[in-house]
Amino acid sequence: MLRMLKKMDGVILFVMLLLMIISIFAIYSGTQTDAKLANHHVKTIYFYVAGFIAVLVIGLVNYKLYVKYAFYLYGLGIILLILANVLGSSINNANGWLKLGEFSFQPAELFKMILILFLAHLIVKRQRGTLEFWRDIVPIGCWAFIPFALVMAQNDLGNALGYVVILAAVFWIGNMRLKHALIALAIVGVAFFGFVKAYTFYHDEVFTFLEKIKREHWAERIDPWLVPEKATSKASWHTKNAGLAIGSGGIIGKGYLQGTSVQSGRVPYTYSDSIFVVIAEEFGFVGASVLILLYFILIQRMVLIALTCRDRAGPVIIVGIIGMLLYQVFENVGAFLGLMPLTGITLPFISYGGTSLLINMACIGVVMSIKLYGQEEEDELLMGEQQPRWSERLWNMLKKEKSAV
């Protein structure tokens, strides 16, 4: 066991330690003026201790076992999502929280990790060099649509879109045909452009419809992003004050615990959704850049592990995790810079939230397992005959596309 522990990626563990320190201090700064939230930074320490234990325990287990039994994990996750729809409580307009005494968790967060493992399971079972549209892409997409629909029913747009990003990342690394990828990008681009035009032109009609289906808070999040001139003061309060706070931080910030907007309460949810605002106002552009750099180092180490992996499942899992994390970072930070709508997505490893943190740490544990066991050739555990390394197949595919052109 000690020998295996020594083989774990020390850079990733060090980055996680730095993120833990940043998270604890940022959460304390965002909650120290509210007595009801005074112990959130202490709870974060407990969550991180549990998270590091999860990294070690999950990392020591061969990830191929997770892939082999991913179908059963998928079934369990679907049951939890259904229970959350039926019995779940509501927090910040999302109905997907299950409570067990004082403990509560969000199955939608757990399903991100389950979906990544299950998609890797499906990709491996197909044993084909290239994903075919009707035989592979459509069936896999249908499996991903089930949790997407259940989470949308919970009124949780942020996590539902996360599933779409994970699916797209897995299709990309799973050898999706270039023409299919280009068609998909064209469809997404046209749909996005059409949505923006339709929403801005028929804004009043859309808002009325959302009111009828009790989803008017969607408009309150989209309006400050697309049509700020039509956004109500309530809708623009969060993003407007957050933007002012970030801008007032300047280059080096106002100093720890000295952020006027954060400490005065003008920015809501500074311990969770808006925690990036705390860092940007109190530590400025430098502090925010250091945080982004840590994410970059984390992802770069994960890419290196994927490149040295000798089977198919490992790179698929890692790319799925990278897609999940990149989406969360870009959505959270971009929402306060006017690049994305505000969807309530937490900042990975920084925002307060036991479920989100533990699931993200568990994903890092799976990455560690790939680091330890990914050098082994594919075996019956992944039920496939020996194949070329995924990077070699990708290179051969690129050469085939080039020769075809």
C-alpha cells in the first residue's frame, strides 16, 4: 500500500492542498459577518479531510472495477434522482436535495461522476475504433438524456447542462467522426444564435410563458446576460454588484477581510456561488490569476496521466472529468464577468458545499487510480481484446482524415 501511495501524483495532491487553504480562508471571509454561517469554514475542513480520505481509498482501487460495474452505479443514480424528484427538498429553486437527518446531499452532483464512469463503460463495450452515428452516438446519447431530463425536472439547469458537456467531451475522446462533430457544432451554433435572437425579440412572450410554468427565475438569470436593459433590479442585483466588486479589486485587491462589497453583504452567497468575487475583490487580478493557474496545473497533470494510459477507459474518464471541471469553472467565473448566465454552479474545490466537494475529490481519486493502474494493458476486466493505445488510434484517425482530404 505504501508503494502504491508513493506512486500517486504528488503535484495534484499539492494543488489540492493549496485549493483547500484558499477555500477555507475565502469561506471564512465570506461568512464572518453572518453569525448563522460562522462555522462554514470549519465544516469545509471536515469535508476536505473526508475528501482526501476518499482520494486515497478510491485511488487504491483499480478503476477498471468502477468501469465494469458502472451499469449498476447508473441504476442506483437514476433511483436517487427519481427519489430527489419525488421526495427532495428545495434549496435556491432547485428541488433535488435529499435529507437524512441533518445531512443533505444532491444526487445530481453524484451523478456527474456516475455518468462519466458509465459513458466510459459504454465506449469500451463497443470495441470500435470510430463511433458510428446510429449504432453508438444515438444510443449513448439516449442513456445520457434520462438523467438530463430528471435533473431538468428538478429545476436544476446548471447541473443538467454539465451532463451535456460531459457527453460532448466523451464523444470527442471516444473517436467521434470529424463530420459528425462539425455537424453537431453547426447545430449547436445555429440553435444558440436562434435562441438569442428569439429571446431578445420575443422577450415579453417568453417571460409570460416562463411565469405560467413557474420558471420565471430562469428569465431573471438570463436577462442580465442577454438583455440587461430589460432586467429588473432584483434580477440584476447579484451580477451587477459582483461585477463592481471584482472591478474594485484592481491588481492586488483590497486586502483580506477588507472587501467592502463582500463584507457589507451587497453580494449574496459569497460562501458558495459568489466565492470567486471574494477572491477577486480582496486579492485582485493577481489572486484570481493564481487560482486560475492552479486549475490549469491540475488539468495539465490530468492530461499527462491520460497520455500515458495504456487502455481506452482511462483517457475517456479523465477527459470527462476535465470537461466537468472546465464547465464549472468557466460557468461560475464567466457568470460574474458577463460571459455566461448565472446558473448557480459552484466553483470546484473552492465553494462551500459538502456534496460538490466530495464528488470532485472522488473524481480526483479515480484519476489517481488511473495513474496507478493505467499502465497495465487492457484485460478481461474491460472485456476487450488488446488494442493500440488510444493516442496511437487518435493519431491514425487524424492521418486517415488527412489522406481522405
